[in-house]
Amino acid sequence: MKKSPRGAAVTILNRVEQTGAYAEPLLDSFLSSDTVATIQDRRLLTRLVYGTLRMKNNLDWIIRSLYRGKPSSLQQGVCTILRVALYQLIYMERIPAFAAVDEAVKLAKQMYPGRDRLVNAILRNALRKMDAIPYPEEDHDLSRYISIVYSHPEWMTTRWIGRFGPDETKALCEGNNGIPPITIRCNVLKESRDDIIEKLQAGGNRAMATQYSTSGILIADLSVPLARMPLFQQGYIQVQDEASQLISHIVDPREGEVILDICSGAGIKSTHMGEIMNNRGRIIAVDVNPAKKAAAQRLSQRMGVTIIEPVTKDSADDLGADYHGIFDRVLVDAPCSGIGTVRRHPEIKWRIGEADMRKNAILQKNILRAAAPYPKRGGVIVYSTCSTEPEENEEVIRDFLTRNGDYGLVEPPETIDRGMVTTEGFFRTYPHRHGTDGFFAAVLLRS
């Protein structure tokens, strides 16, 4: 059955809210089917889902300001319809106000009979009173002001103000709320980046090289969904943020080396390292989730990387004596809060808290400690996360170094832009500074 993009957005957002699902796979299922008909409708659906999730705190503040009853009495699904409509009214200038309101009322009448009048009243009220809605005063309650206006949890804005100051906190929040570019990695085993860009452009796509990663391409105005492109299906390209691509370049694997990829997931970085190694050497990719092994095998096959050996093991435990001292390089791509990826996965910021990061740090420290015996003397461990927070990054590294005197922190390779390397020698990226996701990495040399 065909669905309007607004109706599909409400369906997806309700699932995200009610089941804890992630928006991306739900959205992909709609976009890969014919549920939403035209390219324009698909683009509108994508914008509504991610935009509503990004600006949820701001939208909910407006709803609370206009709804005369108790916020808890408002059905979650009705609230979703209001959020989607308000997002269009506030942030999408090309959407006529009457169209956003009319569609919202129709959806409410269809999905929540009897609540359409309430939706109509709140949205009409919003059109009249939007400029008069009071917000927290910036001078008196800065953290709450940024939290509401820039739509982030208040615990997050409070800690960032302490670390970065007010202006950069606003810039970071704006970076998180921006629409991220479609970023792909080209498979240099099959063709050069320049040739792949040329093929993408010939297919009607706007494509250009990334600034920092020599493997990356930015795409705008896709002619067809990526998954339907022959270049994707034949393993010439893989979706991957630019900062994520740089992690493999920080590992800096060489032809013929033996590499260990810990917490390897579906094999995104494993295959990238295999491509850098010209498919010569050996990569053992370890993940605790058995389902990831099959996913990694499928990706390796599509990308044509044959040197990867997926293994199902718990990396928080010692992998065994036969892993000790045999690896040239070890990548510990540690599980984390994912807070550095909220511009791509905005639902994350509404689900995590400071307690989650402290809990993550315990597991991260255990995984990194277990990895200490694996490199050869003179080998390295690269620890990485997609988190911006010290508990999951610098503090984990300092704990490791105090317990392992044969390791020292060294700077990433010279191929990494020095604007991404801190004075201490850590790799760090931020969306508002580099236009990438927020990533962290540390290179630990075993003496």
C-alpha cells in the first residue's frame, strides 16, 4: 500500500519511540520498497524522520507550551504527529503551512479517532503564537536554554559547557543537528577513487573527494538509492563516514602483516584494512555476536577481500595463548555510547546518560587490558571509539598506561591531518570542526 511521506514518518517514529528500534533500518525498509512512491517523497520522508528526531526537545517544548492539559495525558502517537507537523512549520520553509496542518489532522483522524480536533487546535495555535512562545533565559539558565533551543539533553549541554564553553557548545549542537553528507569509501582493490568518482558522476550523481580520507567520496543528489547501484552491489563502494575511514589509516596496516581487529562487527574496518593491504597478509576479525560473523563474510565477499578470518569470541576475556605476541597491529574498535554519531543517529542522544558511559568504560578497560599481550614487541594497539566523551576515551587510555608499563602513547601517522591530533597525541574529530562524525583514537606502541 502506498503511504504519504508524512504518514510513513509517523509510523517509523512511533516504532522508534515505542520499541527502541533505530530509525535507519526502519527508514531503509521503506525506501527500498515501493511504499513511498517518488524520489521527492523519499527525500521528504528522510528529512522528516531525522529532522524530527534531531529537534525533538525543541518541538516538545513548543507542544508543552501550547497544550493546556497535562503533557503525560497526550498519547505518544498524537505527540508524534504534532512533532512531525511542527518540524515542517518551523524548519521547512518550502512546505506550505496549510499542507502540514491538513495532513496532520487527517493522520490523527485516521490513526487516533477523536484526537484530530486537538491536533488541529494545537497547530493553529502554533501558527498564531509561535513567535510569542517563551524560552528559558540564556543569561539565567544557559544549559537549559541550549538544551531546548539546540535540542540536546540538558546533562549533555551542561558537561559540554564545562569543557568547551557556551559558544563551542552551541556550535557542536548545531553540528549534530546538521544534515550529514552521504559518505562512502571506495574500494581501491577494484578501482581508483578518481575513476569511481567519474563513474558516479556519469550516473547523474554529484560526487567529490573527501578532504581528509584518501579513500572517501561525498555524494549529493543520488540518482538511485545506494544499495541499488551496481557500483555498490559489485563492491566498488561501501557506506562509511570519513572519520571512521581514518581509523584504518591510523592503524596503517602493511602488505603481508598479521592484523587483529577486536570488536570487528560487520567488518567495515576489517575490509578497509584489507584493501589498504592490497589483500595480502592476514586479518583475524573477532566479535562476540555470532550474527556479525555471517555479516562480515558477506561484506568481505562483496568487497573481494579474502584475507579476513571472522571469529566469534568475547574480547573482554583473554583470547588465548595462541593470540599472544603474534600481531603486527591490533585494532580495538571498542563498544561505546555512539554519541559522536548523533547527527546520523539522532535517537542516540535521547537514550543514553552519563551512567551508560561509566558502564561502557568498565567494559572498554577490560577489552583493552585483555588486548595487551597480543601485539609483537614493537607492534601497536589502536584504540578507537565513535564517542566524544573522556570517560570512554582519554580516561580509558590513561588507566591502560598505568597498568602496562611496556606501552607508550605515540602520535597517529603523518598521513593524518594534524588538526585532528590533540596536544597530547590523541586523534579527535567533531562534526562542527571537521564536518565528520565525532571519533577518537589512541596509538599505543609496545616497547
